[in-house]
Amino acid sequence: MPNYKMIQIVASESTPDKEAGFNKWYTEVHLPMLFAYEGVKQASRYQRIGDDEQGAKFLAIYEFETKEAMAAFPESDAFADAIEDFENNKEALGFTAKWVASYELLRSYEK
């Protein structure tokens, strides 16, 4: 598996009654729109486990090879299209973005 140097993490939630539609939209619409940007090399989604409600229910991690590719992402047509689609559908999907953060790899460790 490649070890990309930059990640952007998006923490989000959906209302329980709209969660199935949110997950379908995310996989079938949102991710393909984001992958239209050449700089997005990998995306992973995680779901919170257990009943602890302190963190967001979903995390998405987008991986980039370089800081420049990640920095250019918000200026890309793919990002603009994905954000427009998100804005048009967020209420129907019960979507709430909790926080977004970007990180640069310091070092990887393997066992």
C-alpha cells in the first residue's frame, strides 16, 4: 500500500433517518467527484464504534502525495463541483461537517 505524505481528515455526521442515503451518496456521488482531482490518491472512510458520542460518527481521510497537491485541491474544479453538490444536497442527506484538518506525515512505522 502506498504511503502518501499528506492527509486531510473530514469528520461528519448524518441524522439517523437519512444515514443510508448519506452513505450511498458519499460512495456513489461525492467520492467520484473528489477523485476527479488527480491529486487525491486515496480515500478511506471510518465509522465510530461503540456508544460513545464524543466524536463524529464518520471520518473521511483523503490522501495526497505532496503538500502542493493538497494545497491546490480547494482551488480545483473537482472540489468546486463536489462542494456545490454537497451544498445542494446536505439538508436532504442530514449531513453535518463537524471539523476538517490537514496533516503532514512525520514518519511511518511498521511492525
